[in-house]
Amino acid sequence: MPIEQTMTEQTMTEQTAIRQTIIGIVAQFLPEHAEALRPEDDVFKLGCTSLMAVAIADRVSRELEIEYTLLSLLSAPTIGGIEAVVEASLAARREEADDSIEEGEL
């Protein structure tokens, strides 16, 4: 199997896991929508309150081990938006780790 295909499959699996984690977190606060959450769903239009938003941001931050703030949620309040911010943060972390490894090899 080509390396590129393996990397694509790994990335897709990671994205699916991230999305499922986000959906699980949001569903804890909006259980009436748990079965039907989609990437385009805006958590505020689904009934998320400001207190829920603070809790969702905190939970995303802790469970995915990234810096994710209330401002992040307010800036991109859809499931897909949350996912995009998380993926960008994880990509930046991987890039920093790769840079650290390369510097250590010099």
C-alpha cells in the first residue's frame, strides 16, 4: 500500500475520531439533538446557552488536549467549525513536534 494512501487513511480516521468526540461532547449538553448532529449544525441555534458554551469549550480543551477557548467556539459555532479549529491546533502541534525532532537531529 502506498505511503500516501496510508497517510490519507490515517488522517481520515483521525478526523472521524475528532468529529465523534466533538459530537459526543456537544450531545452531553444538547441531548435532544444527540442522534442528529451534523457538521453544519450551529450549537447556538440548537439551544446552547452561554454557560453550556463555556462548558463545551472547556470539555473540548480537556478531552482533546488542546487550547480551545470560548472565543474559539463563538468564532466557529458549528460542529464542523469546532472540528476545523481542533484539527488546526493538532496540526500545529504536530508541526512543532516535527520541528523539534529535526532540530534535535542537527
